[in-house]
Amino acid sequence: MKYLLSPLILLVTLVAVVPAQAELPFTVTEVAKFDEPWSVAVMPDGRLLVTEVKGTLFIVNEDGSQSRRVGGMPDVRYGGQGGMGDVVLHPDFEDNHIVYLSYAEAGVGGTQGAVVARAMLDESGRRPSLSDVEVIWRQYPKLVGYGHYGHRMLFDDEGYLWITSSDRQKFTTSQDMQSNAGKLIRLHDDGSIPEDNPFVDYYAQNPLVDDEGVYPQIWSLGHRNVLGLAIDLNDRLWGVEMGPAGGDELNLIKRGANYGYPVVSNGDHYDGREMPDHDTRPEFNAPALWWTPVISPGDMLVYRGKAFADWRGNALIAGLSSRAIVRVELNEDGSATEVERYDMGARIRSVEEAADGSIWVLEENGTSPGRLLHLTPKP
């Protein structure tokens, strides 16, 4: 097994000092309810796409009225943390109607892994449906277990598709260059590999496996369970990930960087065994901000609107165990500071900004229906 350690600049590590709970500066309106919702995407006309973990997709109007279930959906492996995941729009969606879906796919012998498929969303019939469904990326290899798929997606302004591929709770996958799990992936919109990805030449010099798709996909490694991606106002990419027992991380993502998991973490193993902290291994990139107790991040955005003027340029992180939206200032020097925490009273799975600067939020509420909420400024 091949491991890669990159000599990288160590970022200043800051632990989050939790501010006092802030009074909610917004009005919360319940718009709709769903069964295990996971992701929300805003369409150009203001309507929403909402995924449910069991494998369903809906088109939702701003007033909460919904389409019938979208037809033509792929089969998903539902169980544990697995099932339908993210939905994002192609940058040219208004012209090509292409959407991207991530989900868990069954393999042989009880294995599974995340995949990303793209398809055309057709609304011409009585029921919206997907056509020309094509898988463009798979986690490699498929593994036994039902945890840590990751599979958040993001398109950047240059049209590159970013995919979070989490460690599948196997620890060593994050450093194993024969696996694309525990990594951040960068692709073209059709799944092909950009020639300037950091490990394209590395693979040519180290042909360790037959599947040439593994190495050139990778942008960074040493990740555990990345569930949020966002680009800030300075075109920097940030990722937020769950630590083990403690040590949730917000990372400024660098080309070819190694973030150290499971060699280092500011958390420990769930069985109580200690893990070396980031400051013991300066060859790994340290988080810009970390949390103990954890916030259990589920998603993030960088706010760009005007409705909440004081938030512009800040990250909004969906908190699961923290049952909150966590607002973080992203500093010019690559550090980050938590500035406010908004108690939402429920596990928050997804956050998305609307064209008018309001915020769409998905709750994840266990066996109860998860609500779609609309956050708007108080009058």
C-alpha cells in the first residue's frame, strides 16, 4: 500500500471558542415536510430540488407545493448513512437542463460506495423525470459498511465539479493512494480528469493499480468525512468535515494538500484511544478552525447576498448534533473565527442561498418529517 505525505505549509490552528447563543436575526417559516431530506438546490426560476435519502427527488415551489416524485431515478443502496445524497445543477442548467445526483450504490458481496450520476431533467410530461442517466464517478474500491460516503458536490466558477469522497469509516483509506476515498475529487463536468490536477503526473510515475481513474481525480487527501464545500469571495475553496470523538474541522483546501487523517486529528478515537494532534506533525495541513465539543457539520455555504448584510463573505455551517447554524468569519490570512451560533432546535442537514439572499434550510429530524425552512430578515 502506498502512502503520500506532502511537505505543505502549516496553517495556524484555532479551536472554536463558542460565543453565547445569539437571538435569531431572521424569521423562520416552515414551507414543507419531507421524509429524511438530505439536499436542496435552487433552480434559476426560484423553485427547489429536494432529495430524500430513500431515493426520491421532488421539485418544490416557493410556497411549498410539490411535484410528483421525479421519475427515472437510479437505484440507491439505502441503509445507515447511505442512500440518495446531494443534488446540484450544471452551470448551464437553463440551457441543457442537466442535474447531478450523488448516492450510495450496491456492489458485490455486501459492499457499497458513493457514485455521482448526471441526467437531464425533463418537465415536459405529466410527471417530471430524468433521462440519459449516466454515472460519471465512483468511489474506489467499494467497501463493506454504511458510513462516511461524503458525496457533497460543488461547481466552481470555472465549471469544474468538486466531489467529497469520505473515508467510509476505514481510517487508512484517507492516506491510501490506491483508493479515492478520504479524498477531495476534481473533475470536468463530464467526469473526465483535468490535466492540471496535482496527481496526474504522479500516477504516470507510479503505476500502482490498473484503474487509471484513481490518482488523477484527487485534489487533496487525508480527509475523514467532508460534508460541506464552499468557495469564498476571494475564490478560495473551503471544506468542513466531521472529526472522530472531537476535532471537527474547517479546512482551507490547497492543491495536493494532505490534511493528516488518521495520522493526526484534534479529536480521539471513539474507544478512547488518543490520536496525535495536528501540531505534532507539521508536514500535514492543519485546520483553520476546529471544534471540541463537535458541531457535526452537515453542509456549508459562503454567503454572497444583501439580505443579511453583516453576513457577506461569512461561512454558514449546518450543524447536526449542535442543532444550529454556525456563522464563521473567513479571514484573509487563511484562519477562521466562529462569530455566532443560531440555535435551530433541530439537526440541520443542508443550507442553500436563494437569489434574493434569503436562506433555504433542511432539517434532519430522525423518524419525524424533516422540514424545509425559509429564513428571511426580520422586518
